[in-house]
Amino acid sequence: MLSILATQFVILWAVIDPIGSVPIYLSQTSHMTAKQKRRVAIKAVTISFAILLFFLIIGQILLEAMQIPLPAFQAAGGLVLPSFCSDHDFRRRQTQPRGQNAERKRG
């Protein structure tokens, strides 16, 4: 029971990524008062919890209705993730400032 709980906690921690979210929160709320920051944080946590709970319940129902086994869904996610990563990397290379590309060609 404890190992299942620990596994679920680690998965949830990875999905939410609180360490990565802190800089975004701080930069977006830097101009707000303490009361406004608190209200934004509570609203964000509430909305995130509602979305996670919704997909926890409805996602399982949808997978069962479409007769998609969970391992097949997980495998498909494992195939899609590298595709997104390579697409992101390709776009980053394409959006490089033109001056940098021109300097490389001259040098």
C-alpha cells in the first residue's frame, strides 16, 4: 500500500512540477500585493486539482468506453513524447536569429 502511494506521489510530483512552476509564478505575480498573490495561488491550485480529478475519473471511463487498455495508451504516450521533443528542438533551431546564421556562413 505504501509503495503504491509513493509511486503515485512521484508521478503526481512529476506532472505538476512545483519546482519548475515557482519561477513562472514569481515572475507573473511580481507586481501584485501579497493578498493578490495568495488569491492567485489558491485559484491555480484549485483549478489544477479540478482538472486532474476530472481526467482521473472521466479519462478512465473514456478509455473503457473506447476499449483501449491502459498499457496501450501508455505505449502510445511513450511514442508521442519523443516526437514532441524532436519537434520542439527543430523549431528552436529554426527560430534562431538570422544574424547568427549569417555570421556562421561568413566565418
